[in-house]
Amino acid sequence: MAYPYRAYGLTLSCNTPVPALWQEHAYLKRYDIVVTLGPETDWVREARRLPSRVDHPKSGEIERDNSPFTLTSYGAGEFFELAYGHEARFFVDSAAERIWGACLPPLNQDDVATYLLGPVMGFVLRRRSVLALHASAVCIGGQAVALCGESQAGKSTTAAALALRGIPVLCEDITPLIEEHGKFQVEPGYPRVCLWPDAVEKLFGARDALPRLTPTWEKFFLPLDGGNAKFAEQRRVISAVYLLAPRVEEARAPRIETMSARAALLELVQNTYMNWLLDRRQRAAEFDALGKLVAQVPVRRIVPHLDPGRIGALCELIVTDAERTSAAYDSASGISVR
């Protein structure tokens, strides 16, 4: 039996239920990706027979997005293996149309799904030449707003805080951007926000107030099931990008700062997901796409306060600024007013 899902603008046919994914209700004759979780498939066994080489990490490589896996290519880039230690392994074919994954004890099927929805799908998006920001995204004023930054910048925490205030969430940690009719649109990810225990405590007053992702992981998740928080199911035109700066203990924080187009572009180039995967040609194409994005959409820096008690003020600041920006975007027929 096949289970149909949709994530990051792609349709997936899975051989086993993945509760964290958004179910695809439309009947489809063909899916973008066939996902097999469990015993090794014939095509994976055939891939293992090909010559292999380790592509990541390389000696002296700096991992900007904390990707703790080994990436091995097989043949002439016909297949790729993402291995997390000896416990979790995934194979992806060159066209990113097939995924196989499995975990060894003490990890279980929930662990497989957690890896699949995050870094594995991030890898798939890059293989499919999809521009993806290292960002969470929410829906304000009917349009997408990206919260961008490096690991530990507070992207997921801020998205969750906004969600608890009635703002629907589009994506968590990975924000895919699709250019259509001259505008960039954000594709929804999956209906969860993953949070570390200290973030859960900031938002709910107790570190264990939310369900765990898996029994073996320290992280928890906020369900976007329409209860305390909502999931934005449809793609949205992006109207603003906010770059999260380090937290400060200043009276003027939280605050929003304007950025020049050049500074914004340089920051975004450093904050695309798994950008170390790209070759020179792909880097150039990504640079051009980000240049278009910066020309269309305002990119602003957010300086949060070190005090977690001020996250409410941060949310109010983002919503007020994003609503104004969204209105300006609409009134200009898709051309943002800075």
C-alpha cells in the first residue's frame, strides 16, 4: 500500500505512514518521489556495487549549517548516500526521484522520518535545483515572510512564538523558493515546528510541555494541527525576509534594521540551505536568483533581545512590519516598496 503526501512542493508516495507529513488528497498517477523506508531495495543494492567516493566532509571543510553526515556518491554521481554515523542511512538517486532510508536500533521509524523531513529533503531540493533558504517561514497578511539565519539563530523559536499568536507556519528550517510569473513563492513544508528543550521552556514554561520528536532525540515539536497552531497549506508569494542577528542585552532591542541591497545579498548567499553542495555553475545561478529576490523583496535585520521574556515584543514587531510591507507589496502590484 502506498501513502500519498506532499512536502516542499513535491508529492511523495511512501510505503509506510509518516504522521508528520501533510497528506495529499488529490489522486495522482505519478509522484515526484517514491520513498521506501525499511528493508533495502534492489536499486540500493545495485548502487552499492558501483565505485564510490566521499564527497562530504572534505579535509578542512567548514560546515556552516551543521550537517553531521557523510555524503558518498556512487558511480558517476548516479546515486548518493547520506549516512548519520552507523545508525541512519539514506540513498537518493541522481534525479532525486527515489529515496530509501533505514535506521538501526536503538533508532526507530520515527527517527527515520525525522531525518527524512529535514536534511534528506533539503538534499533532495538542492539536487532538484530548488533555491532553499536556511529559514523558517510564516504567513502574515496573506503572504510569506521568511525568518532566516544560521543554526541556533532562533528561527524555529520565533516561528513557534508567532504560531502561538495565530500566525500560520509555512516551513521550519528549510524554506524552498519557486519563481513563477516573475515572483518568488514559498512552498509549504510539513505541519510541525521542531524545538530544543530550552525553546519549549521559553514558550510554555516547562521543558517537556510538548511531545518528543522521537524517544531517542532531545528535541520536541509543536504540532501545526489547528489546535494551538496552524499550518499554511498553500504556497504563498514572499513579501519580506528577516535576517536574525545575535541576541543582545540592549534597551533598544528587539528592533528591526534596514539593509542595503548589497549587504542583504551577501547575507542571503551565506544562508541558503546546504550551499556547500553547489558547484560553480550552480553557485552562479543561485547568486542570480538571490539578486532577483533582493530586488523584489525587502530584506531587513532583526536584533532580538537576550531576555526570552521579550519574545512577545519581537513577534509584535515582526507582525506590524510584515503587515505594512505586505500592503505595500500588494499596492505596487508585486513590486515591494522599501
